[in-house]
Amino acid sequence: MKPAPYGYARAATLDDVFSLLAEHGEDAKILAGGQSLMATLNMRLSEPEVLIDINRIDGLAGIQDTGDTIRIGAMTRHVDVEESDVIATHAPLITAAMEHVAHPAIRNRGTFGGSIAFADPAAEMPACAVALGATMHIAGKGGTRDIPA
């Protein structure tokens, strides 16, 4: 099945995302890696009016060792997490679990944040986040907040 027609907007900044979400509300979906979203679109389980592409926003991807914490950006691809020496050293549970995340082709496109946000109870990354006591740093129109896994 093909998806229903939808619009497309490429956000350059988080403020662009917040404005587009305010404008379109529940009729918008965020496009990151798209590995779960595209399947729901093709099955018409979701029919948004617009997809908001966040792939070009600076600062959402990457892995950083700050000394006392490890930061994995929401747009960091699974393959980058899987191959990271920082993750292998400081969060080997994630490295071990990564090989069980989908197929290598999907790991090349799928994002760490997407795995967390999709919240599949059988998925590896939400379970790893809970087991490691992770904190999600969430940004929204009203500011930022921290949410424990």
C-alpha cells in the first residue's frame, strides 16, 4: 500500500520544529531516521498532513564523553552507536544490544532517539536506557526538561 498524500517541511533549527508543530499540531509527524514512521505511513496507520524533517538540524547527532556522563544525540544513527569506542568503553550493554537492533541496513538509517521515542516495549534501546539509569534531555517550545528513563 502507498501512503496517503502529505506535505514536507525541512526544519533548519529546533525553533523551526516548534513553530511547525504549533502550526500543524497533531497533523504533523517528525521525520528522523524514518524506519518506523515510513512503515506506519505505508500501512496508513498514520496519515499526517505534514512530515517535519529534522535531519539537517545541527547538534542533534553525536556521541560525547563529558567525563561523568555519556551523551548520545537523538539523531545519532544506530551504526554510529554500535561502532563507537566511547560507548564500548563506558556503556558496553548498549554495544552488546546493538547487534540485535533490526538489520544492518536499518541500523545505517535508524536513530538512537527514534528507538527511544517509538517506545516499543520489546525494543533493546529503551530497556538499555532504563538499565543504565539514563536521563533524556527534552527540548520543547517552553524550554528544556530532563526525564529519567
